[in-house]
Amino acid sequence: MIEFEGVGKVYGDGQVALTDLNFRLAPGEMAFLTGHSGAGKSTLLRLLLGLEKATTGAVRVAGTDLATLSGERLAKYRRRVGVVFQDPNLEEDLSVFDNVALPLRIAGFAEDEIPKRVNAALSRVDLLNRASSSPRVLSGGQQQRVGIARAIVHRPALLVADEPTGNLDPELSARVMRMFTQFQQLGVTILVATHERAVVESLPFRQLVIEQGRLISDGSQ
């Protein structure tokens, strides 16, 4: 599903962010991306989301070299990937339902198809009863779950999470990770970037460890 082959990234100011990264994630596999602050995790995710292009090597998703995508093809690729951030950045002027529906409307889904998908996504995160609520009245944990629902509403094959439990207490962190595990069991490929050792060590998934832009361990047997 995901393949990094000899990937390096050097920014315009000469900063070397990544050096010779090589790893693969199989379809339906879940893995953690760990490393110190500034190790290169965010750059790796930006390459995977098509927000940056590799300086050397190739980043492939489902066999497609992301460097070959531009314009509408790149936009379509990004719409097929679910993304969860540390801050869900919900639109406070929209209801929970409309926040989750937003990616579907941007992608041009038929309006009569949207309620079924949104309600299914909210059910998966146990928030169907808050569909008409404003994000303003939700707890931080509930807002993060709305962000997860928004990320999965279009049923992506790939889900990328960047510090998704960074603002949550241990109990809520564990709940979010259980949700990711359930998605993985449904066949979704998941990469979770986190610096929280307790989260990583609580689950038996592969760990990709980056140090100073280099992959020092890919967790493979």
C-alpha cells in the first residue's frame, strides 16, 4: 500500500530533512511512526499526503508514484486519504453533521448519499446523538472523535494520523487508539505519528523509528 524507496528530502535552504528512507506498509497494516521532535516525522507525512515532493527516491501509494501526480489528479488522491490531526480544526459555525459532511460535499458526492455516510461515520465514533450539536459544546475528546469521523466518512483505504492523542488524557487516548484498531481490522491501512511512548507500547503494532531524518528501525521481523 505504502512504499518509500530511497527517499530523501532537502529543502531550499539546504536543510536535510530525510535521508534514504526505505520501508513498506502492506494493505490493511497499521504502524506507528515515532521519533524525537524534529526527527522528520512531519516531513514524511507531508510527502505521503502529496504536500511535498521527495528530492530523491520515490513515494508510492497503491503502486502510484506521488511525484507523477499534479493538479486534479493530486487533488483526487488527497481526497481519498483520511487525515487526523492533533487539533481537529472543526468549523464552529457548522453542526457536527455538516463538519463530517464537508469532505463529501467538496468531493461532489450526491446530496442524497451524504446522510447515510455521515450517520455511519458518526455511529463508528459513538457520536450519532450529537449530529445536530455545535462543536463549541463538545469536549476535547468529542471534538477529536468528530475529526476522526470526518477523516473516515469517505471510506478511505489509507488513514494518516499526526499526533492524534496529543491533547487527550490517557483514557481518551486509549479510546481513540481502539477506534484505529477497529478501522485496521476492516482493512484500512493506518500510519500514526506519535511521540507518546505509552500509546505505542500499549498496542502490538509495528514501529517505524526516525532519528535525524534516517529510519533507524522499521519494526520488521
